[in-house]
Amino acid sequence: MEYPILYSFIRCPYAMRARMALKLTNIRCEIREVRLNNKPKQMINKSPKGTVPVLVLENEVIDESNDIIKWALRSNNVFDGNIDHNQIDLTNRLIELFDSKFKYNLDRYKYSTRYENIDPEIHKRKCLDILIYLESLISKEGWILGRKINKLDISILPFIRQYRIADIEWFDKQDKIKEIQKILSNFLNSDLFKDVMYKYDVWNENAEPQFFPQKKLKNR
Ligand SMILES: N[C@@H](CCC(=O)N[C@@H](CS)C(=O)NCC(=O)O)C(=O)O
């Protein structure tokens, strides 16, 4: 197997964070763009739980986005030195907060018709409260906790992006999350984000392999 295989879906925030980690660590993959309503059997054979992203290695299948990030950083920890050691705990706690509480409320706000007896406005507000808390921790140096991009940025900005998309005009007017608006806007305009949002054809077993990242890499 020359390259790892990444099953991915362009708009999935978990797949986005995995693609960013692979891009930043300069790891090239064969990318298989999937649709969630038509998952390829090859993916399900490797990971029966049926979520993306899935990274298939020679002797291992990694099907949790946080584990893909961990694996990518093991070979090339590009974030080392980007934050103070005492911020590592905070980073992990914030990722956990977004993966659990923020995501829970985001789903009930954004996809409210999928749930019974809920008020999307309550969940919109709960997400905003989490963002106001995050705002109080922001470094004002460019990224969430410092001058350089970090695991926290790639892990949670895709979810904040989704929250914004649900009501862009409203989000952009919120004056208690001004730093988050700035960071998100820089993120959406970054080359990194553009590269990970490159539109690949949906994979099928007869198609020519497609590779991620698109651009030729320097070190591999
Ligand atoms: N905990 C998983 C969650 C991944 C996840 O839930 N991905 C969604 C797409 S954003 C998915 O594949 N859902 C399956 C489906 O909708 O059928 C991870 O971090 O990788």
C-alpha cells in the first residue's frame, strides 16, 4: 500500500479536522470522497460503524478524527512549540467541550426537525454561551490560544463554521464573540482551509485514484 486511504466527506467537520492534520503534517493520502447516504462497502468493511473520516493504513484502521490527528502528529508534531505546556490541558478540555456539549446543541439548533419537542432557539443560545466562554480565553494573537495554528483551531473551527452557517447575518452581528468572528474569518480565508475544501469527485471503485492534498508536497 503506497499511500494511506482516507474516506472523507467534504463538509463533515470531523473529516475536515482530519484533513487539516494530514495537510499540516505533510502526509499524502489517497482520498475517497464519499456520500453519507451511499457509503462504499469497502469503507464499511474496514469500519462497520460507518462514520467518516476513516484512515486505512497498512496494518491499522483509524476511524475517530481525534485519533487520526494523534497519529499524524506522532510522525510530525507540527504544533510542538506553538503553545505553552500549561495550555495543553486547556486545549484538550476545549476539544472535549466542543465534541460533546457544543456539538449536541449545534445538532439540535441546526437540524431541529430531526428531534422531537425541542426549541432550536434554546440550543442556539447554549452554543452561543459556549462561544462567549471561549471568547474569554482567546489570545488575541491570531489563533485561539496563540500566534500559531494549533490542534484546538483545526479541531473546533469547523464546528463554529457550521454554527455560523445556520444564521450568518445573526452570527456576524453578535458583539460578545468579536475575536471568534475574526479568527473564523481568517480561517475561512486561509490557504489551509481552501486546500482542505478542494472538491473531489465522489469515489467509485473504477475511478482513477485521487490524492490529498492536491498540491505537490515538499518533503515526501
Ligand atoms: N466521533 C467521530 C464522529 C464522526 C461523525 O459522526 N461523522 C459524521 C459526518 S460529519 C458521519 O459520518 N455520520 C454518519 C452518517 O451520517 O451516516 C469522529 O470524530 O470521527
